[in-house]
Amino acid sequence: MTTKSKEKPVAAVAPDGKKSFSLISNERLVELYATMLKCRMMEERIRILFKQSKFSGNYYAAIGQEASVVGTAIGLLPEDTVGPSHRDFITNFIKGAPLDKMFSQLYARADSPDKGRSSPAHMGYAPLNVITPSSTIAAQLAIATGVALANKMKKNKYIAMAFSGDGSTSLGFWHEALNFAGVHDLPIVFVCQNNLWAESVTMKLQTKVEDLAVKAQAYGFPGITVDGNDVVAVYRVASEAIARARNGSGPTLIECKTYRWYGHSEIDPGKYRPAEEVEKWKAYDPILNMEKYLTGKGLYTEDLKLKIAAGFNKELDAAIEAAEKSPFPEGVEALDHVYSFSIRERVMNPKVWTPKY
């Protein structure tokens, strides 16, 4: 199934095949736009910081894919769980994680959520139920599916949402998670961001199907393909899928057809992609799309954009300054939350713990 939302309000095709004509409030429309703009600004700033060697490791920007992430995750409750991939650093922001914590995580500082353990980009935020991403592609789907099973066993109304890319659909982790969720009718929404490239491997060398959403048929639940650069279309589909999961009707697979503007990571120039393909997708910018739509509704002005940008730039400046001033963790802190307390004591006080024979 495919929904291409060019004019709104329109009949959105729900995961169960039914049509709905629910209206989105003006406040939510502006929020969708503002959140995408802030995510873009944050990641462009992060890319600059990386090039300035302000933090080490790597970074995987979702620039160009903002509508797919914002449109799906913005409707989640604080108690809902998100299983992000390595490219979904912005899910923490969408969920409400503090900016200073996010930049401290990039900088691997002691006051980051993971105390400097998983820098960079692999950030989770336990207070808002954002799972720390795994470097193993699609592994987060299995964890989020387990959370969904726990929610069902507890008989609460909370759901899980798991993100992945098109390349993950070729892996066993992906199949196992969707199959298990389908068998047990779990409250989970799977979001596949199909940006046409699994690192440097084109979709044509991954699968014979044109729409990855059809794979949901094998697991017994709905799959829907949506224009991943149309945040309103994505939000409509995601709202239906979230409601479906929350009311006990089981999982949904949402395929968002989108595109990443840059390489797989900041150390990948992305030159394997045809230049005309990149320019074509850049012209179909999800943020510019939303500006045009909001203009038609009388909700957008350049002053609005400048106001949002000015305010958020100040927040970014403050978060970066806080991260740069925060201390690095001590080496021995790597043992915290991993081994028993006595192991750390042995490291700190070897004479005390020297065995007597």
C-alpha cells in the first residue's frame, strides 16, 4: 500500500486498509516543521564539530531523512520505547532528551547518559525509554520487540517503535524480530527508512521487490509504503500505526522512501552515488516541502524560520559549551555497572586484595 500526500487534508490510508480523514492541528503542523528544522540544524552543527576534531570516532547524519524520523516518533508518549539505529541520534531530541546530555555523549564526557562509554552517535536515554543503538545492524529490533512483549505481558498501553534502514531488511535479526512480533501480535511499529543505499550497496543488489513494505505480508501484519520526505503523510500513517499497536491490534511495518544527503558516515564521501541522484533528492527537501505547505495554510513566514533558528542556535551554543567544559570519565569508571563492586576495589586497591597463599 502506498500513500502520497500532496494536498492536505486528504484521505490517509491506514495500515488496516481503511481511510481516515483526521485533521492535524495547526499547532502540530508547526511543531512538525520546527522539529525537523532543529534536527537539521543540530546535525549540520555536529558535522562541523566532527570536521573540527571536537570529538572522535564517527557520525551518521540523517540529514535529508528528517521527515521520516520526526513524522513517526513525534507522536510517542514518554513511556513508549524507541529502538533507534546508528543514524537515529535525533530520536533522542524528538523524545525530549536534554541537548547538553546529547552533546556530552558525542564528546564522551562523564556526565553523558552512558558516562562516555558509547561515543559517538550511539546514544540512548533511559529516562525517556530510548534504547542505546547497537553497532550490529538491526539488533535494536530484537531488543525493541522484547520490550513490546513485556508491555503486552504487563497489559499496559505503551508501545515500542524500532527504526532500521533498507539494508537491515536483508538480515536475520530483522526477520526474527518481525516474525516474532507478528506471531504474538505485539504492540510495536517497525519503521524502515529506505534511502536506497545500505552504506555503499544499492537497493538493486539487495532485493527484487520495489516496496520493502510488502515483506510484512510474510509476518501476518500490515505494511505500508509512504513518501518519507512528506512529514504530514508520514505523521498520518504513523498515527494510525501507533493507535493500532496501542489498542492491541498488533504490529505495523512503515517503509519511508527517503534519501540521505551525505555519505554513510562523516568519513565516507558517498561518491559511489550518482551525482544526479543526489541533486534530485536534495531538490525534494522535506523541510522545503513543509515550508511550501505551511505557506499555503498561512502558517509560514521567513520570520518564523528565523525566530526558530535564532532561539535554537542559542540552545546549541549552550549545550556545546557545557559538553566542552564537562570532564572526561576516569579510566577506572569503565568498570562501573559492568563488573562487581569488588572488582573495582581490586583495581583501586591492589595491595588490599592481594590473595594470600
